[in-house]
Amino acid sequence: MRCATIAIHFAAVCLIAGATVHAVGISKQAGDLLHEALRQQGGEEKIRGIHSVHFNALGHRDWLEESERPEGPYIVEYDQISESRDVEHGRWKQGWEFRWALPPEFQGSTIVADGVALRTSNVGARPGSQQQVQQAEETLELGPERILLTALAASDVHLEPDTVLQSVPHHVVAFTWKNSPVRVFLNADTSLPTAVEWTRAYPYDTFWSVWGDVTTRVYYSMWWLCPNGIHYPLQWDVFRNNLPDRVLTITEIKLNPELPSDEFAIPADAREGFAKNGSQTVDQQPFGLSGEPPQEVAENVFLIPGRWNIILIKQRDGVVVLEAPAASAYSAQAISEAERRWPGVPIKAAITTSDAWPHLAGVREYVARGIPIYALDQNVPILRRVVAAPRTFFPDRLAKSPREPDFRVVSGKTVLGDGDNRIEMYPLRGETTERQLMVYFPQHKLLYASAAFEKDDGQYFYPQTVWEVIHAVEREHLQVNSFITMHMLATAWSDLDKAMAQAEAGTK
């Protein structure tokens, strides 16, 4: 779906003449299949003549990154989409309304033009990032109206072995696009594309960057005969790494509409903001928050405020890093901060308390350095997936020097260290917090409650998880004066009692 010019990838020169003839023959067969697919879609001339598309759609997205369990069922977001594609000039706009079980609802749009992205919403406008540029590229170059032409333009287009998809035989046409492998599954009976698959890295995306090389597959169905004899699929089912990501159903479509002259306008200040920060990867984000220095919540216990808080704990025989969020590079910065604060003191352990993808995205750095990692028993499978994720496009330290992880599994009360900064870890085992750990500092009567809850506009917007943490503390007979979460600074424990009283009374 790219708006940049398709990169040319030259096939390796064959030294054996017979091999060269074979490669050319395969390429010709692939080209014949693509030309036939274009004919069945309405004709190559008509498909090449599509210079703009506008549609309205309904859909839903599975919150793979935020749901209670990695295997689902998933929290569902319901979407209303209005999308404009300037295929001719490589510009894209998507207006959206997102709704889910809890307020607020989000409305806004994303515009990508000339390699620049702008995001607007009901909370304001801001420059986008390369994350949206990647999305626009895939939309514009791998979408239904362009995929066959993009494949034909590739220098290495070839056939792969036939396969059976949805119980129907399919031909598989493969090629390279922007250094990424792409496969098109052509129905052997109709010649139309049933699915398009590509593998790519998303280093600018908070959630997908953790998985390294991500494979996306889009299934097309509900083909519709549009004016001028063009066939277009109205339902798209998107899977990422074999997980159900989203479903989109088009309710109204126009091919070659005249789009408003200002449809893709991006203000100058947004372009300047994008030029300054738009190409920053997740790995390049700064450590902590500007203007918010580390807080010593107890002697030799430092909270590093950030989008995801980290706590550094010095014990008698080494430093414990509580949480491994964001990215491998972020963990490397946390380790550097600990080494700067306590020179010569080793990192003895890291603790990851949640299965949410951005919260454990930095665990690979500790694996690469041979540092033991304490984790909840139920989270070991997803941690192993993170550690095993291939990273050929943007390799980190672990990809360059693979090694086995040293997981220390927490199934019940687990003690780490001694003295004043002794740590006790407890599984939360709540209905919605079953994949989270509590970390308790008995000498300080301080509790770290993972990412169980946070405040929005001064209110605990999810009182269920507040209730679960309170009852877990009661179950383990802990004496807590104050607490911290991944998204909250140190707060008096009594604040939770007030929140529960308000929630149960139905007041704010």
C-alpha cells in the first residue's frame, strides 16, 4: 500500500544457462496468470485506469495488544471508516470513528501525502509518523485495485507451488516489494486474488515492533460487480502472525470519483513536525520523561517515570530492574541508568509483570545479556514467542547473538533478595488481571500493582481491576501504605478505598 515508487530488485544472475531459461519460464507463467487475473477483474486497461477510490465501511478490530489473554477472546473495537485513495498521486486519507465497551469514543482522520503523515482526532491534531506512512504504502500498492499491477511491475515475480486455500486450489504468485516478500493467492477457478500476504517489520509501531518480522495476510471476499465492469471485494479479513487483527466490510464504494482539492492537505507546521520526529523508531524513543526526574520512592529504590514506568532496585548483591517495556533499546537505556547510578554493581535480575505486548517488548535485551527474568507462569509462552520472533529487517542484540532465556517462573509467593529492599512477588490471579504480577516491598509497605489500572481525568476508569488488586492484597495478607503502577506514580493506598466506595455507590 505504498505511495513511493516501487523499488526494482534484480534477480541474481544465473551462471548456468539452463537455470536462466527455467527462471524466465517461471516468470512468464506468473505474468500470464496475473494478466488473466486482471482480465477477470474487469480488464487490465480498466484496472490501470483506476486513479482514485472512495468508500465507506464498517468493521471491527481485535485488541490483540490489550486483551486479557493472548489467545483471546479479544476486546473488540467497532469502527466506522471513510477512506479516500488517490492512487495516481500516492495520497491516502482515512476518517474513522472508534468505539469500544468503555468511553471515550474516538473520532478523527489520518492523512498521508508526499511521504508525510498527519493525525487528527477529537483531542487535537499532531504530526504522524512513518507508522502511518507504512500503512498508506501498503494500502495504495497492495490493495485490491493495485496488487496485480504491483506484482507485474516487480522484477522477480515468479510462481511458487500451488496450494489449497479455503478448500479451493490456488496458484501462488510471489515477488519482492520494498525489500519485503509478497505472495498473491489466485483462485484456480476464477483467477481472482483470494488473499495477499507480505512480511515486513514495523519499527515505528508501538505494538507490532516487538514482533520483528510480521506476516500480514488479507483475505478478500464478497466480490462485487461495480460500474464499468470492474470486480472489487467488499470484505477484507486481516490476520497478522496468524492472529485475527480486523475485519472491514465496505458499504458504499466509488471508483474514480473526483476528490475534493483539499482532501489531502497537510499544514506546514505539521510537515515540519513530521520532518523533526516522524522517522523516530520505537527503539529511538528517549528514556524516561523530559522534565520528570527519577523519584527515590525508598532508599535505593528509584522510579523512572515514562510512558511505561520502570523501577530500579539496589539490593545487597545486585540491581533488580522492574519491568522491561517498549523495546530492546529502552531496556539497554535502563541498564545504562542502573550502571551509572551504581557503578560496578551487576544487574542480577529483571521482572516483567504483564503479558501486554508493549510492557514486555524490552525483555529480549535481558535475554541477550544472560540476565535472569522473573515472570508469571502463564506468561512464559508469550515471552518465548517474543524471544523467538525473527528480526531480519531490524536485528537487535539477541538477533545478532542468539541465546536461550533464563526464565524464573513465578507461580506463587516468590522472594527475591534480602534486607530492606527485599522483594516479594505474587500472582494477581484476578478475572481480568490473571496475567499480572504484584511486587511487594514489605519493609516499605509499598506495592507495585503492574498495569492493573490507571486514572483518566482523575478517576479510576476500570474499577473492576482496582477491586481485584484490593482483594489480592487481602488474600496475601499484605500491609500496604502506598502503591505504584506502570502508569501511575506513588499514591496512597487509601485512594483505592475511596475509589471502591464511589464505584459501588455509583458516584464519581
